[in-house]
Amino acid sequence: MAEETLSFQAEVAKLLDIVVHSLYSDREIFLRELISNASDSCDRLRYAAQTRGDLIDGDADFRIRLIPDKDAGTLTIVDNGFGMNKEELIANLGTIAKSGTDEFLKALGDSARKESAQIGQFGVGFYSAFMVSDKVDVLTAKAGEPGGWLWSSDGRGAFTVVEADNAVRGASITLHLKEDAKDFTDVQTLKGIVKRYSDHIAIPVLLKDGEAEETVNSASALWTRSKSEITPEQYTEFYHHASHAFDEPWATLHYKAEGAIEYTGLLFIPSSKPFDLFNPERRSHLKLYVKRVFITDKVEELLPGWLRFLRGVVDTPDLPLNVSRELLQHNPLLAKIKTGLVKKVLGELKKKSDDPDSKYVEFWENFGPVFKEGLYEERDRHDEILPLCRFRTTHGDGWYSLDEIVARMKPDQEAIYTITGDDLDKIKRSPQLEGFVAKGIEVMLLTDAIDDFWLNSVEDYQSKKFRSVTEAGSDLSKLAGEESPEAQAEKAPEGDMSTLIAALKLALGDQVQDVRSSNRLTESAVCLVAGEGQMSLHLEKMLRLHGQMMGEQQKVLEINPGHALIKSLAAAVAAKGSEAGIEDSALLLLDQARILEGEMPKDPKAFAKRLGEAMTKGLAS
Ligand code: ADP
């Protein structure tokens, strides 16, 4: 069959361009990537062979072979794993499926060549072979399928695929080393690299030295060794392999559960956000093993979505080796492991959150928004999850626990006050906050999409209810606080406002639910608040944005009796009654309140006209 030439997908071509030209100093990691792929491929075949023994007929001992050839200037990495057929070759080694790749490449931009260390962080997998090679050949045959294929490329935009009759099951990857990379044919060099990066690989890695061959890794699953035998570096390397990540783990949990159900967990909390953290599938990435045989990394029942940032492996002897993916669904055993994992992780987080040296905030800034989904999903765990949460508040610039917030509450304060929005700076300037800030009452500033949802499902904390400051009833006058006497004195007595309020109500009709004098405003003239029992303004906005709500809730317009504008309006209405003609002013006030909420005026054209007229009048007088 004739050779076919195909182009790399644009993203791959871009990535390759960066890889080939990068001055990445740790380019030896290419070997870790290729050994990692080889080991994954063996793992997959071992699992498939549980139900289809014929797939490994004649060659049941999995191994990875490194064959350096000094004379030819090549290094070949051979595995007897699953291999690939033609379609898979083209898809796997011609495109890139990793989510976030495009964003990553864009973010790298032109600085990529200088800051190639970031490439190491992203993990370029197979394509890292081009850091050290002028040309790469992949000779492969897929288990259980006839025929074989040779894939070749110089990494410059295109690759070729041709049928090959000398391929055996698995993949054999030959690197034609660059002039300055010939070191990678040196046996000692290779040994060192394998020890450093791939010692934990559970499949033997054999290194050919002339006629001799020796195993250069420990070849036992890392999680089966005892903790005392494992160095921090080995844990980190294993984390890199198991999670395709390249940061340091923020936390490592290695333990054996014994009792009703037996399993070993080696879990990691990353120190940076994985690329797919906010993918809608909310997929878990834990790898499930049964007696050291890899089963799957796509089992939803193993970990709740709100802990999806965890990486690592779970190995249990209590499931049958040939367990099918279907059998894993709604499996009571997995449910028990899941409960155990959640307990373990929450316990570890509790320990870390109590330890001032643990950099807990680092964890929180990475994963807080995901973790809080647990408040919405797990009604029975509020007591465990809430104390582990950290929040921004009006108290200062730090992250605070609810315990700290509750400890700072005023003696007569019954509720924990909250405000939600999308932007911290914006909500800090909300008019609804003014009175609370003036009285020194702390308000939680919540800016994650999940916040409105968990607030709706969590009743209280230490019997203190959560209450939005945008709800009408949050009655500041009941709270003593320490408002300055000047601010108090400036406020016109409530009585003087009643005529103005009546006039505003008349003018605005059913555009508002109510108009009332406010004690939450100190600077702004007006603000909108939700009526008692209504959803918060931010939640309403989000629901509308996502098409889950039509129309708008009628809101309450609050006016600031201490504001000069309101005072003059009140005086005008008191003097002239209905002759004062405040309809335009009423509508302008309502639009102003909408703008403060980040909303458009109801009728922008009419708003501009009214504002224009008011300014003209102002200039004329
Ligand atoms: P990743 O391993 O992160 O998916 P890679 O670029 O390293 O990304 O590899 C892409 C895909 O190519 C792998 O997911 C796998 O399907 C396939 N692949 C790579 N190396 C091998 C191999 N030695 N044997 C079989 N398939 C392989």
C-alpha cells in the first residue's frame, strides 16, 4: 500500500514548533513521557486481557525495552502493550485531545521559546520526542488486529503512514537523535534518567547494553511499598506520571484502609489548577486498580464531582479482576470506597487548615470554588465542609473562616451577612454595603458562580442564618454598630420622607414592589434590594443570563434620607405637593439604582433624554 502523507492538526503543529525550538533545559523528560505512554498502553492491554486472553497469546509478560544504538545515533523504546491501528495512529499522534491546549498555546504566545519551562508544566507527551530527535519512527501493531503500521515524521508539519509487515504487537518508537542529543545513547545516562523519573513504573524497564539486558527500575507499583521506603521525589514523580501534571503536589495522602472494605489510596492534591477543572463533565481522574491491574480512570462512582481536583490511584483486592465498566456503575463496594475517600480527604484538609505552615490559602485559591460545590451537593456534610471554607469579607484583605467571621459578629447580630456578585472590586462598592461598612458590620463578599446556590441550600452556621444584604429586611436599625454621630444627625427624620415616598410610589407604579427609606445607604442616593423572601439580585441576574428565568422580580427601591438630592426632592414635594412634577426624577432615580446594580436603564433612550433635560435645567439655573 502506498505511503500517505498527512498534516498535523494546527494545534499540534504549533506545539511542535515550540517544542522543537525550545531551549528547555530538562529535555531528558522526553524519556519519562515515552515510558509513561508505554506503561499506560501495557496497563490497558492487561485489563482487556482479563476478559480476552487471546489478546496476549504468546507474549504475556509485559515489559518496556530501551535499545540505544551509538553507531546509528538512535534510541528505540519498545513496549508490548496495546499498540495502535492506522486510525488510532493518525488520531493520537496527529491531533491533540487535551482540553485547554488551545488556551495554553495562546497564553504562551511568542514568549514561548523563552519560557519553555512552562512547556514542561503542560506536559507535551509524545511530542516531547522532538526535543531530542530530527526524526521519529513509530512502528506498531494493535493487539487482536492483523497488520502493522509505520508512522514517521520530522516534526515539521507533516507525518507519513505506511503499512509495515515487520511490526509486532505494541509500539516501537525509534528516535533519530539530534546531533547535540547523542548522549541519550549512553547506557549510564539512560539508567540515571529512568531511576530519576520512571522508577515507580510498575512494569519492568529493560535496558539493552550490548548483548546484555538489565532491569533498571524497581518495577513494583509505588503505592504497594511502605511509606518509609518512598522518598518525596518518588512521590512527586509518581504524581507526574499518574496525573499527567507537572507541578508539585500540594498534599500527598498514602494510606491503606482495612476493615469492611480493603483498599490502598495514593492521593494527591495538586498545587496548581488542572486545565480541565471547570469542564462541564466534572470528571474525576482517579485511577482504579484491582490487585495492581489498572481498570479505568473514568469511573464516576469513585469520587464526588466537588473533589475532582484530586489525582492518584485507588487499588482494591475486593473487586473481581474482570469487572466490567457496567458492573462498576452503582456498585455498593465503590460507594463505600467513595465514602472512605471523602472522609480521608476532609480529615487531611482539616489538619492542613489548622496548621499555619500548610499554605492552606494556596489550596483554597486553587480549588475553593470547586470544593464549595460540596455544600450544594452534600446536605449531610455541611458541618464538615463549612469550617474548611475560606471567604473574602469586608473585614480586610485576607481569607477568613466562618469561625473568625462569627467571632467578630456584633453582640446583637443574628445573621451572617452576605453579598454575591461576579467581581470582588465591584461588589465591594455596592450601595447595599454602605450602611454595614459604616456600622462596622462584616459582610461576606462572594464571587464564585456556586455561591448563590450553596447559600440557598445551607441553612446556617452555628445557628446563625446566612442573609443577603440585598434582601429588604436586613434591618440595620436593629443593629447597634458604631455609626458616627454625624452620619446619624445628617439623616432627615423618617416622617419627612413619607410624602416623597408616596409621590415616588405613585410615579413608579408597578415598576417597583415598594419604595422605602433606607438605613443601609451612606453615600449613594438610592439602591435596589430584593423583597423579603425573594432571591438575591445576583442570583436573579444569573438565572436570567442562563435563560432560566423570564422577566424580572419586582424590587424595592430604597432612598437615602441623608442624601442631598433626596433631601431637596423631599423639600420640593413638601412645598408644592403634586405640583412638584417629580415623575422624571422618580424614573431617573430608578434607572440610577439599576445602573448601580450593573443593569441597563429600562429604556435607555428615554433615560438619556431625561438626564439631558435635567442637566440643561441645572445649567440654566
Ligand atoms: P497523552 O499520553 O497525554 O494522552 P500523548 O501525546 O503522550 O498524550 O499520547 C497521545 C496518545 O497516543 C495516547 O493517549 C495514546 O492513546 C497514544 N499512544 C502514545 N504512545 C503510545 C504507545 N506506546 N502505545 C500505544 N498508544 C500510544
